[in-house]
Amino acid sequence: MASLLCLFFLSSLALIDHRHRQAFQSLFGPTFKSLPSRRRYTSSMPNHEGIGSMEASLERARANIRRAVRIQGYISQKEQSFIPRGEIYRNAYAFHQSYIEMEKRLKVWTYREGERPIYHDGPFSLMYSIEGHIIDELENSNSTFIAARPDQANVFFLPFSITNILRYVYRPFIASMIPLQTCTTDYVKLILNKHPYWNRSDGADHFMVACHDWGPYVSYGNPKLFKNFIRILCNANSSEGFHPDRDATLPELQIHDRRLSPPDEEEEPPPKRPILAFFAGGEHGHIRTLLLRHWKDKDEEVQVHEYLPKGVNYHATMRKARFCLCPSGAGDGRDDDDEEKGTMREMEEEAFGVVVVGWGGEGFGLVGEDILRRMVDGGLCGGGGGSGDGGWRYEVASPRIDESLYAGCVPVILSINFVLPLSDVLDWSKFSVSIPVERIPDIKTILQSITDEEYARLRSGVMQARKHFVLNRPAKSYDVIHMVLHSLWLRRLNVRLPY
């Protein structure tokens, strides 16, 4: 295997750090959650050909979105196969027109630098799989969103995989952030030295995708360099540096053996759901600790398990529950947990032809002996070996929200500071229940107080919203990949480059 481009010994290029911001009225009005400010940049870089026409195109998109809201309709010559309507949307007219404009105008350029598996590749199965599928969609598909040349692009993708960096660069049980931050920071420095696009916006039209819990910490190593960078993250916790005005939440999906899992069309209707609420999962983080302390194996109606009893099927039980509890934290309590870990080990050995010499938990600590010898011992990705100050942060996302939607089960959100996916567009209060962590002991009382009429409305919202959480390959209109791109599109709309 060719040596991986992970640490680039390049001299730093002075960054242009005099930038100005200008507040603006939301494009979509008070009923549509959008970004609070449009970021406007001045630059000492010379104007690049095409920026003016590109920014003019984006301004037309903004104007069309405003007009669609005013006329309560949409502006398009193209026949629409799907028209989003209903109370699950914060502003259905703004969203629909914004999506139309995205299909017409969004162009993504993926930088070619770097070699697999650290770059241009990612996981396709298990809990971080959405990361790999989006990387692949933006590199190896016939997507109309892919720019033919970089000067046609209005956003730029840095295709490193956080999951693969941790899997193939790290020795087992090392918790230092330094190798991760070195891999990503030096990649950015290579890009900004070689291409003009980062410098003209100071990174504000560049983005990454990461589903691993450590995704947010990429920018901690050089906050000034990454201050405008768009991060699309599963770990969307504002207490860990997630900025909703700039970053976007990536829905976390659990995909088994590379098989896509569409919503279950045979889920049980509400009258055949005898379980009030259901959860099975490991004790990771204080929210799950509280949940298990109060409810573990104590109630027939609120079924909470650390590990499922033998013979009990996880997904079948979800389909029998009216509500599915979705606390922050990784790990699950399925009875096939050990089997999944074994499958992951076999899959990685087969995919990359390397021997797994360490296992450090859920997707962490896998390492190829040959890659380690040439990369870590050779100093690539910063070497590093101490425990550092990284540590594990457990209050993170999990696939349960998406699994709940697939099963036709109303999600019950138990989290602190977590920004729900697609919340720029979706009004989660219309198809989920949010319970404050301090009221975990009152879960049963709260859920029992929800009337049948209100539950029917919530479940109807679930059935409508889950369309946007389906993973298709190739991606299809309004599915999860296109909705993630729409989150990116909204953030690009709120950036203006000088021309």
C-alpha cells in the first residue's frame, strides 16, 4: 500500500485573519430556524474569476426563498415529485424552495490530495457508517452536486475520515488527541498552500464530515485555523464546541454488513404496542446512569435494560413500544453485541488486508501492523503515545433516534445541549418528546399523561419525518444524504465572499 499522506512537513502559510461579520435578518422569518448571522468576508487575496457570478447566483437563491415564503408556494419550472408540507416543518415553503435552489446551484469539490484509507474512504457498516457513505457519495457517484472543476464549486470537501484515523493510526488504548489533530491540521495546511480557495474565505466554504465521537476535537489543535470551518458532526453537543450557526448535525445510523436499512413497513400500529417505553443500552455517561438507576428491569410498561434478556429481539421490541427512550451515550444492549464486534473485526481485515492487532472498543483501537510500523513509528501523524488530555466523552449521539423513526416509535429525547439533526428544517416537538434529565424519575408519569389524540399526532409526524432519515445509495431526493447536504447548503447561503 502506498504510504499514506498523514503528516505533511510544510511551512505554515500566514492566514488572513482580518474578517468582518454583519448581522442580518433571517432569510426564512421567525417560523423557520435558520442561522443568526450572515458572515461577510473581506480579503487581501486578489479577486478570483467566477466569484462574482457565484455569489450573484446565491443571492438569487436567497431572493427566491424569501419570495416563496411570501407567496406560500414555490418557484420552479421543474415538476416536483415531492412537496414538503405539514407541521413537522418549521417553514415548509422556505424549506421546499431552499431545497429546489440547492438542487440547482450547490456544487461540491472534493480535494484529491491524500491516500486511502485515511482519506477518500470511511466506514460503511456499524455505527459510524454515515461518514463513509457521504465520503463515497461525494467522490464515487454520479451526483449532480459534484463539481467538475474546483472553480465551479461553492463548497469544498476535505475528505479525511476521523474514524479511519483512529482505527489505523492509533495504537490500542491511546487517548491523546495529538495524532488526530496533526493529521487533519497538516492536511488543511497542504490545501491552503497548494490551492487558493481556503485563503479567499478563510475556510468558511470548506467542510468535513465526521461521525466518530472525537470529530469536534479536530479543531481544538488550532482554533484560529478552523474558526470558520464547517463541521458536520454526529457529536453535536454545544458543550463540546459545537456551533449551530456554523456546524451541522449528522444523523447517526447503524448499518449492518453494508446492508441499508429502510423504515420497517410492517411496524405494529399503536393499538398493538403494549409497551409504554423501551430502552436497552450500556451505562455510558451520566444520563444513562440515571436512567438505569431509576428504571433498569423495574417496570413492565417502562422496559429499560442494560442488556436484553436472551431471546428478546431489539428491533422487534422497538416495534412493540409506543415511545423509545433516546438518551445520550454510545454503546447498546443488544443480545448480538459481541457478534457485531467480531463481524467488524473480520470486515476490517478483509477490507484492507491488514491484521487487527488490538481492539479498543466500539470502532476504536483497530490498527494494521504494517500501517503502524510505517506511520506511527515513522513519525507520521505526529507519532504520539501518551494518554494526553483527550479522554473519552460519553454524552454523545447514538443511532437510537433514527432506529426509533424506522420502527414507527415516538422518540423520547434525554440529553443536555445536544442539537438534534436537521433541526434547521424539522420541528422536533411535532414528532418527539423531550424530557429534561432531572425528570428521568418521572418518565412514566409524563408519558402516561400524553393523550391518545396527542400520541396519534406525534406518531403521524414520525411516519412523515422518517423519509428524511433513510439512507439510499445512490442518494435520492430528500433522503438523509441530501438532507445533510441541505444543512451544508444553508450554512453556505449565510456566507458571502468578497468580489
